[in-house]
Amino acid sequence: METTAGSGRAHGIFIWNELNSRDVPAAKAFYAATMGWTFEPMPMQGGPDYWIIRQGEARIGGIFPLEGPEFEGIPEHWLPYIGVDDVDARCERALAAGGRLLRPPFDVAGVGRIAIVCDSQGAVAGWMTPIM
């Protein structure tokens, strides 16, 4: 894993994949049957559980439930996450380079600091400075 010098954090590489689903039980059943994945609930404050995807003992991704009016009109999709050394500073650079923030940086307890970024061409990814 490539890291930022001295930080121990991944920078500039894909570190997580998240399925955004309107029917989490159906998604879990599909991927359990086809990939052999198992799932571990992770409570989200004020909302439904987030589901950690496991392949054996490895945590390989997550399932985020698209529940609530703020997700109306958003199709189900996979969302990749890129590890960055400083999500706030990198978001400033993204804005200067013609990108947009779909969700400005926010903290997820025990996980890290995340932003949802739309690049200058319209492609979307999560950027995350993970807690290590």
C-alpha cells in the first residue's frame, strides 16, 4: 500500500467500495448468493444500520441504505472511496481545479473524515482520510 511519507495513511488509492441500495435485504441476499459475502451491521446515529461487507475475515466494503427524502431521485449505485492525506485540503484543491463538493467534509466516528467529490468531468467518488 502506498502511503504519504511518514503518515502511514493511504493516499491517492482506492480504499473502499460502497453499494448505495434502496433494498438492503435484497442486495445482501444477492451478494451472499453470488459472491459468498457476509455482512456485519454498524449502527448509524439517527438512521438505519450501515452494513460492512466481509469476505472471510476481511472487511471489503459497505452497504449504505438510500432511505429518506434527501436520496429521492438518486439511483442505486456503487461508490468508490479514495484515500487522501487531508480531505479538507484536497477538497480545496478539487474546487480550485473545477470540481464540486456534493457533500462537504464530515466526520464518521471510528472511521475518518469523508467528502463526496464530483470531479471536473462529472465523475463522483468519496474521498476519505481514514483513522489509522
